[in-house]
Amino acid sequence: MKPTFLYHLLTLALLLCGMVMPSLQAQPYKNPSLSPEERTADLLQRMTLEEKIAQIRHIHSWNIFEEQELNKSKLQEFVGDLCWGFVEGFPLTGENCHRHMRHIQEYMLNHTRLGIPIFTVAEALHGSVHEGSTIYPQNIALASTFNPELAYLRATEISKELHYQGINQILAPCIDVVRDLRWGRIEESYGEDPYLNGIFAYKEAKGYLDNGISPMLKHYGAHGNPLGGLNLASVHCGIGELHDVYLQPFKKVITSLPIQAVMSAYNSWNRVPNSSSYYLLTEILRNRWRFQGYVYSDWGAIDMLHTFQHTASSQTEAAIQAISAGLDVEASSECFPHLIAMVKEKKIDEKLIDKAVSRVLLAKFRMGLFEDPYGEKYEAQSLHSRENIRVARQIADESTVLLKNDKGLLPLNLSELNSIAVIGPNANQVQFGDYTWSRTNKDGVTPLEGIRKLTEPFGIQIRYAQGCSMMSLDTIHIASAVEAARQSDVAILFCGSSSASLARDYNETNCGEGFDLADLALTGAQGKLIKAIHATGKPVILVLVTGKPFSIAWEKKHIPAILIQWYAGEQEGSSIANILFGKTNPSGHLTVSFPQSSGHLPAYYNYLPTDRGFYHKPGSYEQPGRDYVFSSPGPLWAFGHGLTYTTFNYTDMQIQQSVDSIKVFVTVKNTGRWAGKAVPQLYVRDVFSSISTPVKQLKAFNKVALEPGETTRVPLHFAVQDLALTDEAGKTMVEPGSFEIMIGDASDHILLKQTISIGQNMAVSPCSIKEQLPEEIGKGNIIHIKGVVRDVQATPVDKVEIYSTAQQQVIGVTDQNGKYFIDAPEDDVLVFCKSGYLDEKVNVDRKNDIQITIRNKMVFP
């Protein structure tokens, strides 16, 4: 009996194994040992059409939440057994995100047919938008630090809070190059320079990727120069400007990092909506740059093709336009559901849907969601840690820009003051900027609070008066502010702008998304308040707490000390107090130029040689001139400007030139009495070119801390490919010729110059090279070929294998300096390969010297 029992038991076990094993084998998408591409292909072929459409759509908070609570019945009813692509809970507090996002993820994994994890989405432009999160300085402030490491550090700290909240996909960073300063969204950007934007975008995006959060680059397309400065207005420019200005930051990040998500812009470029532009979304983004992630619509953008741009006669047509162009994911509109009927009626090919779905699935596999759907492998703390606050404060300290400081009025000496008047609409009001969860003083430190706390031990009397509103022309309270100034030793004025909090409070707002200005003069009665306080004869310090530049020509002429404190986050008051009283030496520099007036727009520094006048005889009413009869065309303060309480000397500029990189060194000495941070900036001018190029363009910068009397040697390096221009045929290349290298501490304050020569044409983008068929190559003469392989930051890469397509073997390897020397057919196709990098193909095309840029490859978690 016993052997019979064991026999039957063994038979049953084998039968059970036979039932289980095919099931496991039939679901390769759950096998982490397979590649993301293999897993995506397997999962895609298992999905119904309805499941596919759900995967490229969004669950919004109003679908499943009631106030702060998840309605589980609504969730089950809305989702059913379909795995959706994305979910958000913008109105939730951080703690409620922590509670609910995990439950939603659990539902997707355990109560849907295929168990596909969902992207949990949050806005996190400068901190998560959920209550209780740390509020960091706005993007315009971050870039003004000229310290890209702070972008990485901020992203690292924000990631910790996002993981605590159960978030894995953010709708940030915003990397638009801005050109029209009337636009309300200036504050969200890094500024007017494409190179600076690219550096900060790279560092911030890498900070998120290294910490398990998927960043979404926005807003893809020409966006930062809307017609009339009005949000969502169209942008008109040539192909060259599109690529060399507006798309340059996107190109840098996408071709350097494993970015999985890009957001399309609402507006149109040259009459074609960005959200339905095949040229932008497919030809450039995917075919030329080889982007493999998904494109996500800005909220409601697909429906706007029908209701706003009027290129589509219905929601169905809008959906077809968008997905055909290469826009994969729909947010906050109901167009994509119409695609189901279109497929079933055979009016569109289901393969079009498959392409979009596969991009979303591939991103989920690459971001590790299937193995770690809750982000448990990454550090997740409670909200608002000490390190969060420390980083927010450091960015605030390094971002404030000292524009003017006549006769060393700043810093103020605490031992010499008995009383201070603190005046203005932003003196006793926090200003965090758009895309935050609060506008209330309890969630941050106001300038008045910071000043009071710092001066209290010295017994200094503080007299506060609001003076006026920035949203009203009423001047009734200016008199009380004047009286406060008269009774005090010095007056500190806090004026500027005010932005909304996302989806919460839009009252009393004159800056931010959808709040654009026709005039860049200070709003309300602020100008009258400043003049009245100046008329008291007391020393006056003006601090603009703002998200955008204002035209303050009168103030520049009459007010002795002026600072710009971009929206500096929750520590703004403590930071500005320490700067005013010398405990912190300001080190910020402008990333946007300040115009003299709205009529002086555009004001950006990297203008074409023809664009600041021909006669160069600026006039005034006392002596009228030409170009502008009564004014100069220049800005009040130019890009890169920023003073400190100390002084720096720049000497001994040296240039080391190689075939693919330029290494520049300059000696910087602190010649003042204060410890401080210098920001040497390197600009380049293409002396003569086939198309008109800017008078100067930033190509390198650094930030160094120096004690009084200390000297240091500062490197300012850049790649030759950074000198490329794009013509109107879309061809990008470095033209041979002379280039002037300039070093200064602002774009309009150049201290050292040298001219170098670049001797040959150099194609910049190997991605655009067309592949040849194997039978068409290998028939030419054998030639000697040399070159250097470098990464995207111009660093030589060793041990790169060079594979000959014609000979079907590796024919060379780069040395420790990235150099190689090979013999190959003149019509060969070479492939440059190394683990951790993308393969780079290039046609020999009879060239004896081939320089290669090899790009980083995705490292899977």
C-alpha cells in the first residue's frame, strides 16, 4: 500500500507541476531575467484593445477620490479589471498620498487581469505639491545659483519625500528656454540660455533617475516665447532657432540619460500644434535622437486640437492626429477612448495603438515597477526632514542676486542700527511660487519674521508697514509706510510678484501659469511706494521677491541697493535676513536679463549681431539719437550679472585645444575682505559663419568659493561640438573658422579674450546617419582611419570596440585617451561599442578622421 500511495502522490505532484510550469512559462513578462523589450513584447500580445487604451490613459483624482479619501467602490467601478497607465491625487496631503497610493497600486497588481503596475504621478517642480512636503526655491532661483550640483541634490531630497508618498512619476523638470518676459511661467524655467538650461536639466533629471523617480521633461517644443507673452500662444521661428535654442536642452538630456517620459507643449510652432507635430514627436525626438520613452500630453492638450487650435473637427480626429504624430498618453481629456471604435471599424491600424502602449510598458519595466512597484528599495523618510530643509536653505542662500550696492550700503551693520523700517506687500507674506501647496505664512518664514528674529538680540526696533498692494492702485496706506521710514535708520522694501498655489488658491495673483503681464512695470502702487520711501532721504534697500524680472529703470537710477530674491522657498525670510546683515555673502547671478521696459523686449543676451541696433547712437530726451530715439536698446542688467560683498580678479587665461575639445583655464583671486563665491563664465563668438549667429553664447561656467586673498585655477572646458550651428535645412555642424573665447563675470562684463581656429567640418549627431545595407558596403579601397571617442561631456572613453560591418569583426579598440587607429574599407559602416553605452554607427564615407560621441545607456534597476 505504501509504494502505491507514494506512486500516486508523486504522480499528483508531477501533474500539479505540469499545470503550474506552463503557466509560468506562458508569462515571460513576469520574468525579471528577460530584457525589458522581451517582456514588453510578451505582455503587449496578451492585452485586449480595451486594456491597451487604458494603459495610455490617466485616472484622475476626481474619478476615485472624495476630498482626502479614496472611494474604493469608485475605484473598483472606474477601473474594473483593466490595468490603467497613470493615476494622480493632486488635492491630497502628503500623508494621504502615503496611505492611498499604495492601495491603488495594490489594486492594479492584485485585482486586474494582468497585474500591470501603475505610474503614480505628482507635480514636483520645486518640491511635491502635496501638503506637508518641503517647499524648495523655484526653478528660476535654482538656476541663479550657477551651481548645478544643487539641482542634483534638490532632486535627491525631493525623491525621498516622493517615495514616502508612493509617487514614481513626476511632471518635472520644466526646461523651457524663455524669451518673452511677459509670460507668467518664467519662474518655472531655468532662464534664457539653452546651454545653462541643458546643464541644470541634466543634473536634475539624473538626480531623479538615480533615486528611482522617473522625471518628465517639459514642455517639449518651442514654448518659452509665446506670441505677446500669453500662455499657450503660438511660437514662430526658423528651423535653426528651434534646434539651437528651444530644443537644445531637451536634446542634451535625452541623448545623455535614459529618460522615459516627455510632455508635449500646449501651443503651436509655425502653425502646427506641438501635440500633433510628426516632425517634433517622431522625426526629431525618436528618429534623430532615438528617444524610446513615451510622450505624455499636457493636461487637456489633445482635446485642444479640437477646441483650441481647431485642427481637428472632433475628439476622434484629435485622438488620431495626436497618436499618429507620436503622442502616446492622454491626460485630462476623453479623446483616446474613441480609438477603440476606430480600430474595430478598421479605420486605423491597431499597430498604432500598440506602438504607444509598448512605450509605456517599456518605461515601466525599465523603471523597475514590476519588481519594486512600491519603491521600497529607495530611501523614503517622513516628510520635511532636517536634510530637506537644509538643502532648501542652501539653494535660497546661493540664488539671491545682488544687482546694485552703491557705496557698500550692504551688508547692514547690526551694531550701528537702532531701528529698521520693513515695508512692502511682500514683507510679511511668503511667496513660494506656482506649483506649490501653500500660500500661508505658517508654512514658511517671511522676510519680516526673518529680520525680527535676527535683530532681536541686538535690541533693534522693527517698524512694519505694508504700504500698498501689488494688485490694487490704492495708495491710501503709503503715508503710514513713509512715516515708518522717517522714524527709522534704514528702510528695506519688499516688492515684486505673487503666484498661485496649484489647484488651491488663485486669488491676488500676478505671476505664474496663466497670469501673464502686458507691462513689466511693478504692478499696483508699488512704484509709487518706492518713490515715496526714497523721498524721505533715508537709505533704502529694495528687495524684489519675484518669479520674473520687472522693468525698474527708475529704481536702478535712484535706489542705492537692490537685490532679487527669486521665490526662495520656505526658508526665504531667514535667508534674506542673513544676506542683508552679512552673515551670508550673496553669490547668485541672473539667468534672465532685465529689460528697461516692455518696449525693450526681447532682452536676452545671446542676440544676433543685427538685433541691438545699426547706428549705435542711443538717445534720450536731452539728446535724441538713433536706433531708439530716446533710449538705448540694452538691458538694465544682463544675463550672468551678480555682485557680492567682496571682489574678484581674473587673470592668466590659457587655452588647450584638441581636435574635439577646448580646455580653458583662468586664475581667480579673491581681492576683497569677505569670503565669497565667484562665478567665472566662458562665452564664445563665432567670428564668421554661413548663417548669422549670436554675439556670444555661454559654453562653460564654474562656481568657486574663495577666502580673502585666496587664489585658485579654474577649469572651463567645452566640446568642439558645442560650437555647432543648425541651418534652415536642419543640418547641424561645426563650421571651420575663428572663434573668440571670452571670460567674464557677466555676459556684458567680459574681462579676458582670445581667438582660436577650428579647422574642419564636423558632423555632430551620429544618430542622423542613414544605415547602409550590408551588400552595399565593403567594396571600396582600404584606408587608414583615426579619431577619438568621447562621452557627452567630452571625456575620452577607453576600451571602446570598433566593429567593421563590412569585415564582420572587431578591428580596433580605443586607448586610455580614447584614441583609435584602424584600417577599413572607405565605404564601411563602423559600430562603436562598449558596455554601459549605446552603440554608435557611422558611415566611413572616405573620411580619414572620424570623431565619435558615445552616449550613456540605461542601467536597469
